[in-house]
Amino acid sequence: MTDAPKATKFLGEIFAKVIMEDVISLTDIERLLQEPDGGDKPARCHALDDNLTSEVLGSMLESIRVERGDSAVDRAKSNLQCPQ
């Protein structure tokens, strides 16, 4: 993902489309992004580092905002679980 500068934007747009089409929920996307990346990393590591995850989520929310408006983004953000 780090070799392709637009990969996070592209991935965010894909996630936004599947969320808007009710194929998968935002909660499931969040879980996917926070899931440990196989067995080769310690359990505290995620599939994407925090910066990439933030970029993907930002791109996803921006895509939802463009397609459905600010109220849809507000609803989506209210469903996100922020780490404690």
C-alpha cells in the first residue's frame, strides 16, 4: 500500500461504495482495518498502520459525503468506534 500513493484513496472509495450499497457495514470495514495482519506480526499490529487507516477512512467518508451528503457522513461517523 505504501508504494502506491493513491491506494488509500482508491480503497476508501471502494469501501464507501460497498457501504452505500449495503453490502457490508461500516462496523465490518472498521473491524477489517483493525484486524491483525496474519501471524507474522505481534497481535497489537493491524493490517494497516494508523496513518494509512486514517487515510482510508477519510477517503471513504469523503466519498460518502460527495454521494449522499453531510448527514450521511454524520450517521457513518456516529457508528465508528474510536479506540479508548
